[in-house]
Amino acid sequence: MSEIASLVSAAARKKLLFLPHAVKQMSRLDRMISVQEVRRVVLAGGIIEDYSEDPRGHSCLISGTGDAGRKIHVVCSPRDEYLAIITAYVPEADEWDAEFRIRRPL
């Protein structure tokens, strides 16, 4: 995952581009995830899933901490000029382990 990590880091330092789906998910009343929280997760969080075969292009899921210590997941895809933010959400406790890094089996 180190290759995608370096690509994400380099793209994030240039610009974050929030795709429409991300904006819609971030602005849900039960989430209200800020741009600053997404930036914090992308720059300081850890990659927990690597989607090298994603038809939209190589992407990954990053887990990190937002305001007031809440966990936030961000799916993003590095491009040459920017980091595309595909979605951001607050993970459901019953779907993840205690650290929100490993999916629970269905």
C-alpha cells in the first residue's frame, strides 16, 4: 500500500477535489463532515483498504479522526493535479472492528 500512500499524499498537497457524491454524503444532517476533517483524515489517517482495480482509477479507503475524536472514512483517488474525494462518511460501529479499520464479516 505504500505506492498508493505516496500518490495520495502528493496529490493531497496539490488540491482536494470533492466529487458530487462526497459533497452529498458529507452534508447529510447525521454526518456534517467538514472539509477540514477530510483534509485531516487524508493527511494524518491510515489507508485501510486499497482498491487497485477500481474502474474509476486506483483508489483507497482512509480511516482517521475528525472533530471531537469521531472516526471518519474517506475514499479517494489520486490524480496528477489533485486528490479526488469520492466519498466521506462516519463508519457504523456494527460494521467495523473497535478501531474502525477492519470490516466485520456480514
